[in-house]
Amino acid sequence: MALKGTDIVKRLPEGGKKNCRECGFPTCFAFAMKLAGAGASLDKCPYLSPEVKAELEDALAPPIKLVSIGSGDNSLQIGNEEVVYRHEKTFVHQPGVALLISDKEAEAEVDEKIKKIKDLQFPWVGLTLRADLLALQFESGDKAKFEALVKKVCDSTDFSIVLMSEDVDALLSARSICGDRKPLLYPVTKDNIDKVISGIKDSPTPVAVRGNSVEELIPLTVKLKDAGIEEVVLDPGSKNMQEAIRDQTLIRRASLKQNFRPLGYPTIGFPCFLAKDEIREILFAAMFVIKYPGIIVLSDIDESSLLPLLVHRLNIYTDPRIPMSVEEKVYEIGEPNEDSPVLVTSNWALTYFIVASEIEGSKVPTWLCVKEAEGLGVLTAWAAGKFSGDSVGPFIKKSGVEGKVKHRKLVIPGKVARIRGELEEALPDWEIIVGPREASEIPAYLPGLVKKWKN
Amino acid sequence: MEYKAPLETYSGKVGEVVIGKGEKAIKIGGESVLPFHFFEGTIENRPRIALEVYDTEPEGWAEWVREPYKDVLSDPAGWAKKCLDFGADLVCLRLASTDPAGANAPADKAADMVKQVVSAIKAPVIVCGSGDEAKDVEVLTKVAEVCDGDKLLLGPVVKENYELISKAALDHGHCIIAQTPLDINLEKELNVKLLKSLPLDRIVIDPLSSALGYGMEYSFTIMERTKHIGVMFGDGTMQMPIIADLGGECWKTKQAKESQEQGLLWESVTALSLLLAGANILVLRHPESLKLMREVVDGRI
């Protein structure tokens, strides 16, 4: 429930009738409308009293505070989300995946985990997927040991850091080691809040508050805000998956639907403490990707558990308003050679993924020509005039596939069998073959085709 | 500023569909809150979980998906019983043999086999044709006739073939799966057409389930929107329960074939997402994924 332009204009000089134009807009009303849409800054108006300015600033702030953890290229931005469900617009800031290291763990285990978080990177449709943070936990009771862990992580990695300790002194001394990294401190509770505030108020870093319920968080965040600590993350202390869904949903709704400031912060989730084993941790984490936290902490990661989680995060945070498409080019599936089949399809990402995965399943190395069609599926693209014989023909010519194969046989999707005639005219050297209607038929189709050619 | 928990009230309710007859019957749907929103109302019927059974021994399965079924892969009735031993609520019998592009088995042979499986187990059965629009009409209408009164869930029914199959379902007391290709407008269009001849409590919708990394977010969002339209906005043409048939999609991915753990997570993460979006029936392939999803729907995780 953001502030409307019509409400803002009343607070501007002379009730919005000054119209001095010094802000660069023709009227106070136009300026107010821009402010409401976050398209202008309050600083542009030289006549606002400090009180009104502070009041408007507060009212115009995003309903969920943007919190930034870490510094430099590896810093993580969370919060600033605008919707409860991704189809209402889109989710914006992907949650950071954190790997937990306790100072009780043996040296070798610590080294292994640091190595894992560095090494586990996955290429995926042109992106590199990886975990984002290290969460360092004080459990040993020996402060020196915790400090040594923090120091080691700072010296050997540039990951952003979450510092976790029930002992405030240990938390603060660890912070002094890695203050330049802008670590997140966890947990701030009703019992330690005064001590934390006095320890960090001179140079605040982000803090995460923990309560036993959503309600318990409210007085804590109010107190932090009064002390000038604005970058806050919430942990409502949920005990199981259903409680977590409830608490996360209530926090998200309170901030977005009620503009309730004390809960207008991103959250943190701890699959590492909620789940009894690694596979269930990933399930908790997958739930959290959908149900809101900005940071998700895991006790361990490996190749086969981290990849599904990171792909899932990418899927859920894809902007649903933009049709997903892949680049127009000739893709190599398997290791095709000059005798391998040539297939053509449209560039909707889903079409590409499915066709590519079915070709892989067929075990026949193939050249897959993907034609730009505004991210539409084959049949829709044909209906929209983006996959006609007249446009597929020239695309095949300029794609370079003619330099890659000896033969001139092109397999087209069965759903657009009707473009065959046009294509034969556009590509007189090529034999046009109508392939299967469904991608799922490719594994049965391709081996037979290749066998036929051999004979 | 006073905090008042932002609870919502809902105007719509998902239709309740009964599958299976007599003691075997199970109910799906019926909820009038969003998925897992136990804090806003009661959800009487938890999501149900089916495991797949094939009428012919499947090819190309990774060894870790074959292993649990290895002694029953060519015995559909035995396979179905095994699914129940693993804890499935119902089975999804796939008539792969009827595919005209494959063995092209005749409809009456397939129907007899369905009857055998139905008689062999104490749980409801979902029966899926090969997906060939024309052949499925022959096969599914025959199945409907031979299994008269067994209250099967028959599918997929698509806009090209819904008339004859839904008539057979109505005449012989079965329910159908209305399938549309990842498009909420087509989904509604088919529902509207079906509702002219079938009551709401005979229809389950299948907006298609894509696997993680292969378009899962489309399935997720269509299911989530369907629930919103049905439950929050009370649109009576979008209040059927949803089936998420995802096991096969997940296990055919390259990633699921690379390792057992990755495959299990590929299936489980997809299944969990679609549960959160609002699926009322999951169709899974691996018994271990079933175990995990059971914990989720029972609130034991």
C-alpha cells in the first residue's frame, strides 16, 4: 500500500500549489506523481521542511528494506521485493545460499568446505550458478578459535560472511576482524539487543533478529531503527516447514499489503537447523526459495545437491513477464560431425530445452538450428509469421550449418509440416524432411533416421 | 502502529473429486484456502501421491529408478501392488503399448489389462493413454466401458478429443484429466467446454508439469494462478483439483540420469514446488521421492 501521488501533493509547499518548477517538473502535482512512482528524489524540492521531508522519505521507502551484505563484487543485495506471488510481477533479488562452518569442525573439514564453496560452480544456459556466502558459527566456547576461523576465511576467500554467535562478545570481536566485509550479525534477541546496539551503533553493520514468533520480532526491529540501525534481517524462529510457510507468508504480507514498517525487512531461513539430513535440507531450502527468505543457510553442499537448488532458484526468480528465449544459433548436441542430422526449431527456451534434452536422450549427435522467433514455441511462432518457410530458409543459409555438414537434409518440426513447400523453394539444395510432432518422439525417431541414411 | 496478523478470507472452494469405488475411494480437492495455509482454514483432503506403472517394460530408465521395481517391470498388476507397498495412495497406469508409433496394441487388449490391475489392488487407478489424440479416444472409451463403475481417472483428455472420452466417462461413472499445454487461457477454455457436459466433480486439470530447469516455473505459476483464480476470486470454471504428473518429466532429464541423489532431488524439488503451487495429486516415479513428499503433505518435516 504505497503512498499515492494525490496524498503526497498535499504535503508539498503551499499544499502543492506553489508550482515553482525548481524541481524540474511543470507542477507540484507532476512532481508528486513522479515521487509516488519512485521516478524522482525528494531532494529536488528546496522548500520542504525537514520534518515533512523525513515523514515523506519514510512513507516513500520501499515496503521491504534493501539490505546489502558484504562489500565489493561479492556483496549480496536482498529485500526490496514488491510482490507476494511471482506472477503478480516478479521476484527481484535471488536469495543468497550460505554454507555453514562451525568453529567446532576439524581443520580438515573447514578446509574442505572452503574448497567446496569455491569449486562448486555450474554452467547453466550461459550463466554460472554458485553459492554466495559463508556462515561462521561460534560453538566451541573458545573465542580465540572462532576468531581464527573468521580470520582464515577472510584471508582465503572473498565470500560475504554471516557471523553467528549466542555470545555477544565473541560476535563483536569477530566483527572487528572482518568489519570491512560488512558481515551480517546473528542473532539479535530480546536478551542481547542492548549490548549489540551499544557495540555497533558507531559503525553499523547489518544484523539479523531472532524471535520465537513473528510478533516477538516487532519490538526488536523498532528498537534497532530508533538506534539508527536500518539494515535488518528477520528470523521468526519457525520450527518446521508448515510454521515456516506461515511465518514467512505473514511477514511478506504485513510489509507489502499493510505497509507495516517493523516487519518490512528481508528474512533468513535455516535449513541447516530444521532438517535432519542433507536431502531434506535441500527440500527446506527449495521451499524457502519460493516462500521468501533472502538468505538460506545449509550445513553442507555437494555437487548433486547444490545444482538442483541453484537451478530451482534461477527458475523461481525468472521474470515471468519476459518470454524466456535462447540465442539464435546452431547448437551442438553431443559431438556432431559432417554426417550428423540437422534439426531446426524456434527459440523459446522451453522448446529449446526440451528438444535438446530429447536429442541427448536419443544419443544421436545432432546440429540443432535455433531460429529467433521472439521466444515463441514452434506452432505459435508459425502462426505469428516468425517461423515461415520464407524466414527459416534464409536463417539456415546464414546460420553457417552448410559449412558444418556434407549432406543437405533438414528435419523440421512435425507441427509445421505445412512450411515444407515454402522451404523447398527457399532452400533448393536441401531435402526437407518432416520430423515428429512432439519432442518426446525424437529418441525413437532420430536413430531410425540415421540408420536409414547409412543404408 | 499496531500489528494485526494479515490473514485473508477466501470466497471460492476447490471442487471435491472422488476417485475409486467403495472402500477404495479417495477424495481430492475440496480446500477453500491456498496450499499449506493451515493458519487460515482447514484443508480436509491432503494432496495424494501416485506412483507410475507401465503396461510394458520401460526402456531408458536409469538403474536407480529400475532397481525398486526390477522384479515387476513386465507385470503391471504386480507392479501396482508394489507401488502400494511403497506407500502410494493410488497408481497411475500408463498404456504405453497402445501408442500407434510403438506396439500399437488394440484398445480391447489394453482395457482387459486395466481391468486386471484394477481388480488386483485396493486403491484407485489413474489410466493414461499414449497421448495420441485419435488412438486415445478408442482406448479410453473402451477402458471406460470395460471398467464400468470403477471410478477411474482417465486421461489425457485434450481439446481435440474431449467429446467422446468425456461422454464415455459420464456414461460409465469415471473422472477425466483435462490437459492443456502450459497455457492458462487454453486451460480455462477447455474447462468451460467440458463443464457443458460434465459436472465439476468429474474433472481434474493437468496444466502440464515441466521438470526443474526445463520450464518448471511455467507449471508452477500456472498452477499457482489457477488456485488464486479458483479460491481467491471464486471463478467456478477454475475450481477443479490439479494433477501434477512430473515423475516421468524429471527422470528423463540428463541431470536425473547422472546420479541417484541428483535424480531424487530433481524429482523432489519439482514435486515440492508444484505442491506449494497447489497440486492435489502428484504422480511420481521413485518410491524415495514419494516418502519425502509424504512427510511434506503430512506436516512431518
